[in-house]
Amino acid sequence: MDNPNGSILAVDFGNVHTRAVVIDLVEGVYKPIAFGEVRTTGGFPHGDVSVGLARALKQITRATGRHFLREDGTIITPQSADLSGVDTYLVTTSIGRPLRTVVMGLTDEMSVASALRAVAGTYVQVVETLTLEDGRNENEHLNAIVLSRPDLIFIAGGTEGGARATVMMLARRAALALMLMHDNRRRIVLYAGNSALVSDIQALFKDRAQVMLAQNVRPSTLVEETIPASAHLALAYDRIAEERGAGFEKTAQGSALGVLATAQSYSMVVRYLGRISGSALALDMGSGVSTLAAAIGSRSTTTIRSDIGLGHSAATLVEGTGIEAVRRWLPLVMADDEIQAYALNKTLRPGTMPENERELYVEHALLRAGGRALVGTARPLWTDDVRPNPDAALPPFRTIIAAGAAFANTGRPGLSAMLLLDSLQPTGVSDLLLDNNALIPALGALARVQQEAFVQLLDEGGIMSLGTCISVSGSPRAGRTALRVRITLPNRTVVRQEVPGGALWVYPLPLGVKAMIDVRAVGGASIGGKRTIRMEVTGGTAGIIFDARGRPLPLAMTPEARAVQLPAWYAQATGDDVRPIKPEWLVSVPRERETVDLRESLREEPRGKRAAPAPDKDRSARRLRQSFKGEDAKPASAKAETKEDVDELRNLLS
């Protein structure tokens, strides 16, 4: 970097969107001055992310008049006298499949458990776990490694000054397995075990793999060190990202840090905010990968699920969480095949949006179910309990950030806030933020090269404030007062409100306006363990949110009850009138329609023998077939129905 205090271009390549932001000094303070967002072009038909980058930069050029690309498609760095180019160029990505990883350790409860917690912090898919106590012999271990086709083998085991021979036995099995693979790929071996064996490990894998060495994940039986291993896993992902093609070899030219994993940016931002507020949490629900980064005191963790997403990974989300985990968020009756068909369509067309109110509820159900599953994965990292109670209250987080199109593109800040609260179910007092411009990937990269810009962008509102939320713990009785609220505005006007149990109340305090609130929990409820709180709050785009629904969230058990409960919550969060659920949505699906074989629905019948479709043929199977034929495959009546549904959806979000 010729000028570390100059202009900055940060580009994040997601599975669906490529986003670019230009950051520059404005009156001595770093601010984002232009954004560009287009569809990612790493897949078919382009197979080159640089095409999407050029399109995003063209948007910025139209807005600013500045040019960023040379004729060969590389970024102009440093910035020239005519303001072309930038001084610092940064690239982050979450594109592509995660690292297929084999974890090897001595015992499940120590070395392997620590290794798995380290793995949770990057784009890794654990395809096999091997220990000396798993009951398999050497040949079975060799077969397991070879058949899993790993990108990386992670070897842990042995405390400092502890086991040596048994660790080397595992390492030799890994080395022999690498010899048996004949695809000429050079795998990565990450060793994070007894440091006394470092030279032996290097010699063993010298001609067989790229060796990476990290601090022992379990230096003693009572101490765990996962952060160094997580950092090396991120570097391993970066190496493979640069070698994966798709135009990254050209796009990464000139980048100050090569190609960084997007999830590491969330970890960096959360650690910084956690130091300021005491605790912070960020939830990014992506198309193919979702990330949950947390910081509590001096402890910070990052959890990544490559099987949870609302686009590319929608089908695996349903499979991994279970259909019932999705259905419990639906205020309507929906057969298994319709839920699966919606998820499969999202996997096939990850950039599509819900077409009607019914699909909107399904989309939000996937979001909430995925968020809850991610919390369940991350919870052991916060509690040191490998089998925590899934219904236990979330630890108090003062700062909570939502990221991803599902949160950012609702069109209603109150709705974004409610979806975040439902997904995480925080307790106590939380400041809710929304990364509506997808700035966090850029911020995390900036923290490595330009700390001043990183701090200024966060302090100057680079991430939008939704407002402060006061969440009730316990089980307040529905309809009975759970919170007594008094809000004193700057002009000394006093607003009083009683919030009943099972409900949300949002006061529209404008963005940036300060007010004093006095809140008392009654009827057995509490606010982070307290009965009363008095504090100054600052308004956000959603206002001040009082969540008196209780923790865990008291979701109704039947679709009929949820058909009353969920629309009421939507109305309370947005300030709109309640939109009743259509009566026909609560009619049970006949049994013969409940088990449509999706594979059969895709199978072409012999030409000339295809029967005319019945007028009431199952819509979900028909929609899945249409996803392969294109939008024009819809009959005129279906198009008219879709238009009416879209109009209704627009009214809902207007």
C-alpha cells in the first residue's frame, strides 16, 4: 500500500451477490461514498467472478465518475492523480464449497472436541472423525480417509509433554492414506497437537502434503486454545480459494490481503464491539453459508454452518433441522412435500424472493429455524457444556447485529428486528443493529490494514441502528400486564404503556433521539434477572422495542393457534393492521397428497400418454416442475394469481 490513509475499495463475493463499496476521507473522517451490488458470476454461465466485479464497479462509476479497472480487468492501485483507482483494495468471499476435512485425535472428549470447536470458526465440512478409541482398526481408518476425499486433514492430540507414540500412530495412518490417493492433489495437513512432535510431523508429510502448524488445541487437560488453529484453517481456506479458479486469480491481483474468508470479518467486528459494550453477537444468514459470531468478555467464538442457508443450502437446512422445526413457525397447514418443494426451488434458484404472503411465511420459517439451529451449534462454545439445554436462555448480549438479505430486504425495520429476536431470543437489554449495506465483510478486512477507518466507520453509523430492545425472561401470562413502561422524551413529554404478556410493543422513537425509560417487570417476569431498569436509550429505525413474549418464546402448538399469534406479532412489530390468515390455509391436506414423490414429479411421462392435469393438482409439485421449464411454463391463470399475490405482498411490506 503506497498510501495507507487513502481511498479503499472492498469487494465481497457471496454465493448470490457481489457487493463493492468505496470508502474515502470526507472532511477528515472515513465514510462509505458509493455502493455497487450485482449477481455473482462465479457459476454458470460466466464462471468468472470478475464479470460481476466489473458490473458492480460500473454502478459506482456512474454514481461517482471515478474509474477503477485497467483494460486487462485488474484494479488500478494506487489511486492516480485523476482519482482513478484506489489506494487499498480488499477482497473477501464465502463462495464455493467448504473444506472437506478429516479430524483425527486421541479421544472424543478432549483433543477431538477441541478440534471440532476450532473447526466451527471457518468454512469447513467435517466429513470424517477418527480416534484411537472409535473401535476401528488401521485398515478401516485408511478406508475412511481415502473414501472421504478430504481437502485437509486436521491432526490433534497429546497435551504438552504428554502422549507421543499414539499421536504419531495416527499421523502415520494419515500419511499412508495420502499415499493411497492417486488424484495428484496436494492436500493440506494441519497439526495442532503436542509441540514436541512438530519436527517429526514435518518430516513425515514433507513430500506428501502442505503442512501447517498451529498451537496445541489442548495444551493441558484443563486448558483449550482453539483460536490459533481456527486462524490456520482460515488461511487454508484462503489458499484453496485462490486456486479454485472462477476468476479469483485475476480478481485477487492487487488485493492487500489476498482473498479473505468473509466469516473472519464477522469475528473481527464482534470482538471489537464486545470490548466496547461487554458482549456482542452477529448473525449472518446467507444463501449457502450462515455465520454466528459471539464475544462475551475476553472470549470470542465464530460458528459456521455450510448446511444452513436460505438459497443454495435451503434444502439441506430443512434436512438438517427437520421439517417440524420449520413447520412450528408456520401459521398455516402445509404438507411436507410443499415445504420441501419450496426449499428445493430456493436451492435451484437461490436469488428468488417469495411470490406471495404464504411463501413469505415459509421464507421466514426457514430463517427462524436456521437461526435456532445455529444457536444450538454455537451454545457449547459459550457455556463449556457439550450438551446444553436447547431451551436455555441465551446469555445476555448487549449488541446484536443482523446480516443477510433475509433481514436487510424486509422493507420494514420493525419486521427485521422481530425476525432477529425470534431467531436468537435474546434476554435483557440489547442494542439491535442491521448491516443493511453488507459492510461488515469490508470492515473486518479493514481492521487488518487500516484500523482508523475500521473504528470510524463503526462509530459513525456504518451499520444501521434498529433500536434498543428490552426482552422479558420467564413465562408471562398472555393478556396480563408483563411490563409497565414510562418513556420521558427530550421535550419532557411522558409516555406510559402497559405491555401484556405474549406481545410486542414498539415505540417509534426517531433515529438518534435520546429518551429516558423506566421499565418494571411484573407477574413473575424479569429483564435480565432484574425487576426494574432505568436507562437512557437512543432511537433507531425501528424505535424502542419491548418484547414481553417471554423466553423461551411461547410459540403456539397448533397451526390454528399460530394463525392468531403470528399475524398479531407481525402487526405489533410493524405498526400495521393484523392481516388474518386465509381460512383455506388451515384446511388439512388430504392424505393422498401428502406424499408426493418429488423424483416422480420431475420424471417426464411418455410423449402422447400424458394426462391433462387436474384443476386441483398439488401446487407444490407443479411449481417444482415449472422451476425446470422456466417462468413461461405457468398457465395464464397461474400468472394472474401470482400477480394478485405479489400485489398483496407489496401491500404487506408497503
